[in-house]
Amino acid sequence: MAPRQPARTSAAALSWLAVLAMALCAGFIGWLRQSEPKLLGRGTPDPLTGVLHALISTAAWLCLVMTLTRLLRATLLGPDRDTHDPTRTVGRPVWRMSQAWTLAALLMVPLEAADSSGLPLAEVIADIPTHLATTPSVTAWFVMAVIGLVTSLVSLLTRTLGALLILAVAVAGSAVPVVVTGSVSVGLNHDFSTDAGAVSMIALIIAAAATASRTVGTPDTATALAGRTRTPVTVCLAVALVGQLVVWWQGLAGVDPLTTRWGLARLVLIVALAVWLAAVLAGRRSLVALELTCIAVALTVTGASGQLIPPRYLVSQTPVINYLGYPLPARPTVASLMLPGRPNLLMDFLAFAGIAGYLLAVRRVRLGGRPWQGGRVIAWILGWFIVAYLASTGLWTASSIMFSWHMLVHMLFNMLVPALLVMGAPVTLLRQAIDSGRDGLMNPRSCLDSLLNWRPAKLLFGPFTGWAVFVASFYVVYFTPIFGFLMRYHWGHQWMLLHFMAAGLLLFEYVIGLDELPTSLPHIGRLGFIITAMPFHSFFAVITMSAHQIIGRDYYLTLSVPWVRDLAANQNLGGQVTWATGEPPMAVVLLALCVQWFLSDRRDQRRLDKAEDEGLEDSLGAYNEMLARMAGQDAVAEAEETAHTHRDRPVNRDDEGASQA
């Protein structure tokens, strides 16, 4: 232990030196905010606000990555341990770091409000609720702070590693609100940059946390950590690099990148990602310091350059481009709806990743000598193919400007796609495909089982929650101002698609899903779930058709689509589409459920017949033998009783005399 003490001291000193360098660079970028172009209707914040914004934002991103690092070290990338933690010690490092992350995110709320409005910090602090309600970027930092607070509390109180695994997913996803409400959501083609920015930021955070987890591991597990993290880090860095290239292209708006501070900062980020990816591909332990340097550069640029003004901000835009990211397309025709159109990058990426990951997992399972049914593969691929088709044809752009086509796309995402995906049994495939943890690190399969058996998870993602979310989602989204608010932003429309698909997955997983989950329903209960959910979709369609109030009225009036002159008639058509597209998938689900019920009963009967053939007849024979012994014992007892009766009966004298004669 003594020889390692100087190494630890040196590593700590280098870490603090790196943090100091990040702070200096971030502060310098924040100070440059004063010389950035002024935006119409917005003032320039004072120098102190600019510097503090850059420093605290960088600190928040760094603490987020370190929190995720500790979560990975406690679960997937930690030493092998029991998934049950009765002393609550595994989550303590997460608790300490998440507190710093929560504090930094909370401090960013007034700083972001002051920077985005150009008002003095003191004035903003006095009116924080107004800024939270009216500025999405301020709300995004508050959401991150809430996730950090939940992470801190759960990591302190939980006794199972499954909870920490869920927290890791939440921490990685907490970056999305801040990214999609930033500079990527402004101007022409912001639909592309919003999707690319969100995906690339999640990939960057995961790659940074995995790399940091590898560097803090013990020498005994260094090789195992390198082997477990190399492929995920490589994939994440490739995704992050491509995503940042898209963001760079959209933000520059055709301007020379070397002539703007924003372009230079993003160029530094792209170079850092490229060098980092090259170092990972080289696979040399001597390049770890270079990888950590690239992480520091990437986080500093991400945190501090949010104040820099992209050239795209200076290009005038119409309200339509502000909402959609592109001008109004031509009037839709059958050909334009069915043929390729403007792609939805996020959905296309998810479809590609879903199919590729599933096929790789199936290949791994089959190479291990275990079968995997082809029908499951077909169902999974077909589900994601429908997602990719809806996201790549003219149906996607039409759904953004017309309520009728919007309901068609969303009903397919809510009903048909989930029904196909759950029949691919993804959870079962994941359990069979992941490693069993024979490398001295935590068993990923045990972590997954711990997550599935965690009591709050079974409640939050259980069948009754799934039924309630599935039924209530359409009413809450479309019959409240939520729909009009979300449609104003590309990220809001994407959130709706993901939410409706998740709601369908949650319900259909317990109705026709092929996964063996800790919580399951009997077939009669599954049938009840479907029968009780069907009328609510029909009621929603009827209410939509007969409603006098226009859903999303302000949004559609702002778009002012020339060929949609009667919004009420288009809404009525949307209600008809909802009814027409909701019933057939439900009928298919009912048919699949009945088939599964029949096959399950037949399997049960075969199992009983087989059990009888193999051993139950022996039990029956033993039972008959026992009855025979009991019958024999009764016969002996009866004979003895008869003999005893004859022995004790008095003799008749007449009979005795006759006998003597």
C-alpha cells in the first residue's frame, strides 16, 4: 500500500490542476460574451454574469459526468459484489457527488435566466417563477437539478444496485433538456441539429463516464475494464462526433467557421472528439492521459460555449421555420406521403440502433448454442421498420402541419409499433446476450435482474401503471394546453412520439409480451386490460370529432397552411382517423392474446400429461396399493371379530342333546 500513496497524491494533484485549467478556460470564454453580437430584443449580460454562467455551467457538466462515473462504478463497471446492499454503502460516493451536481444545476437557473434575458442577476432572482414558466432553457436547468436531487436521495437510501442502474439512465438522460432548449433549437434545419445535439450529448456523457471509470479502477481489474468499455466508448464517440458535425453545420449557416468564436469553439470540440476516438482505437494504456485531456476540453467547450452566439442566430427566420425548422412543404399527394421525404433523424437513429443491437444480440445468443425464434426477430424488425418508414417519408412532415396526419402517425406509434416490438421479447434476449460477469467485475445480468425486481420499479413500470398511462395520455396531452405548447418545439413533438410509444410498450408488454417479468398477469387479467382500454380510445375519437374547440388552435393558425382552410373539419377527420387506426391494432392484439392463451393452455396440458407418464401413475399405483392394504386390514379385522363373536356366543341345549343322541 505504501508505494501507491505517492501515485494517489500525484493523481489528485493532476486532477485539481485539470479542474483549475478548465475553470480558467471557461472563465475566459464567459468573459468573451461581452463582445458577442447583440440579439434583437435581448440585452447583453454584465461581465460577472457571463463569467459565472460559464464557470457554473462547466462545473455542472463535470459533476454530472462524475456522478454517472460513480454510478457505473457501483453497478456495471465495479468489482463483483452482491446486488443487495444492506448497509447502504455502495451509493455513498454517488450521494456525495450528486449533491455538488444538484447545487451547480440550481445555481444555473438564475444565471441562465439572466443570460437569456440580459437582465441584472439581482432582478432575475427576484422573479424566478416567471422565468421558469416562460423560458424553456431555464426550466431545463431546473429539471436537471430535480433529477440530481432525486439521484442524491435514492443513492443514499437504496439497498439494491438495481436502483442505481435506473439512476444511471436518468442521469445520462438529464442532459437532453438543457441541450435541446439551447442554441441547437433555433433557425433553419434546427430539427436536424436538435436531434443530433441530444443524441451526441448523451453519447459524449456515457463515453466520458466510462473512460473515467476505467482510469479509477484497480490494477487487478484494469484489463477487464478496458475490455468491457472499449466497444461502447468507441460507438459513443463515433455517434458524438457525427452529431457534433451536424450541429456545427447547422449553426454556421454557411459562414466561415474561423471567423466566429462559436465556430472556433465547436471546431475545438470536434477535434477533441476525433483525437479521443483515435486514442481509444489505438488501445494503448499510455494514452489514458490524452483521453482525459480530451474529456476536459469537451466538457469545458460544452459548458462555456453555450453563451456564444451561432451565426444561425443572426439569420432572419419566419414563424414557420421557428416552429418546424423548414418552410412549409407543398400540398401533400399520395406520392409525396408514401415516398421518402424530410427525415426524422432521431427516429431513424433509434430504428437503426434497435435493429442492429437486436441482431447482434441474437447472433451472440445463437453462437452460444441457444436457439432464438425467427418469429421474434421478424416482429422486432417489422416494428422498427414501421418507425423508420413513418420517420423518413412525407408522413412525418405532414404530421407536423396537419392534425389529421398527425393523429395517424401518433396512433401507429402508440398502437401498432409497440405491439410488434414486445413480441420480440427484448428483455429476455438482453438477459441471454449480456455477459455473466466472469471477469472479476459486476455481473451485468445480476444488475438487470436487480433492476427488474426492485419494488419501486415494479410499481412504476407495472401493469396497472401501464394501463393508466396508456388510457390517460391522449386525454392529458390533447385536451389541455400541453399539445399546443409541445408542437411549438421540435423536441416537444419528438417527446410526444417517444411518450406514446413508451405508453404502448408498457401496456402491451404485460398483455402480449413474451418476456418473463417478475410481475405478470393471468390471461384473463390481460384480456380485461385490453377490453377496458378499448372504449377510452373510442371515446377520445368521438370527443375529438364533436369538439367545438380546436386542438392546438394557435399553433395551426400560426402555420396558416394554405390548403387547410377549415381547422374544425381537419380535426373531425383526425378523430375519424383515430377511430379507424385504433380498432384494428386492438383487434390484432386481442387475436394474439387469444392465440397465446390457447397455446399456453395446450402447453400446460402437455406438461401434465408428460408428468403423468413419467411418474404420476406411480403415485396413483401407490395410492391404490394403500387402499388395498387398508381394505385387507379391514377384512382381517372383520374375520377376527367374527371368530370372536362365535367363540363368545352361548351354546343351545337342544342342539347339544341332539348331538349326543
